[in-house]
Amino acid sequence: MVIRELVPLRNLDDNPSGASVDDFRDVSDAARVVAVGRFRGPALAEIYRRHADAAFGLAVRILRDHTLAEEVVQEVFVGFWNDPEKFDLGRGTLRSYLMTNVHSRAIDLLRAENSRRIRETRRDNLSVAPGYDLEREVWELTVAEQVRQAIETLSDDERRAIELAYFGGHSYRQVAALLEEPEGTVKSRIRAGLRRLRDELVDIGIAASWAEN
């Protein structure tokens, strides 16, 4: 991806100072952010040069799809270019801010892709030859919605770990690496989250067995 493709809403050619990328090589990220807020395209180019590879790598590890990862990185940098004021230097580094946004957006996209695949499967099932069990399909739709609501009751840490493991298909070790947490901690969160999901579903009358291995 090139920077020009990343910035459709604020004109990257707006560079009233006549500054070049080289002018932002030896300044702090805070200075670059200020420059981005003043429509300095070369400042964004330098930020992209410094942080895009790490952002893309994280997105690929979560999504396992280069095209979707590119979309995530594009959205994150477009969002930063159009609203740099959301970055607060007092809450962390620019890289951590960008990576947090990439992680969050990648998880959202992972869930959306999973939902899309489920919808496509349901649509295919509905077009199957006579004998298709529509009542069962309605029941499965109801269960899926109840599971989605139950997942929302989990803590953020439990939900992120379960989404990566079960929606993303990552192993415990991979989830631990993505979340930068000890593997034992990740296992505990997933198991605790699954227990809470099971209890929640039992409480609302849906019997479900959850594998905790």
C-alpha cells in the first residue's frame, strides 16, 4: 500500500509548509502527530514508514489473511490522518496507540467475517433440496444469537482471548503472543470465560457443552 491510497478524506497533497519526509526523520512522534494535525502529509508518510510494518504484521497474525490485514491497516491510518487528536501522548506511545487500534479493528473484522460465513451457510442450507429441517435452522439461529449475547457479558480480557481462539482459530500459545500475556494466563481466561458462557446459556435454558481443552 502507498500512503496516497490511505488518505481519501484529507488531501495528502496539502503541504503548505513545503516540508519533506526527511524533515520528520529526526523529530519525536509527538512532533509528527502535531504536524499531521496541521495537514503535513510528509509527517504521516514518516509515521507510516516507521509503524506500518508492525501494524500489518499484527493484523496478519490475527486475521491470517493478507487482504483483510491490508484493509485493517488502511482503516487505522486513514482514521489517524483524519482525526489525529484522538491520540493522547499521556496515555502511551504512538506505536502502542496504532497497534491497539489495529488489534481492535482486526478483532471486529474477525467477528464480522465469522458472522458472514455463518449467514452464507444458513443461506445455502435454506436452498437445499426438500427435506431440509427449517425448524432446526430457526433453533440454531436462536442459539447463535443467545451465544453472541452471552459473549458480551464476559470481561474484555476473556472475550478477546476466546474470540482469538475460537473465531480466529489460534492456539493458546498464539493467543498469548498476540495479547502479550503468559500462556497460563490466557488458558485461565479462556477456561473461565467458557465456564461463564456455559452457566449463562444454562440460565437462559439452552443446554450446551463447552470443550475446555
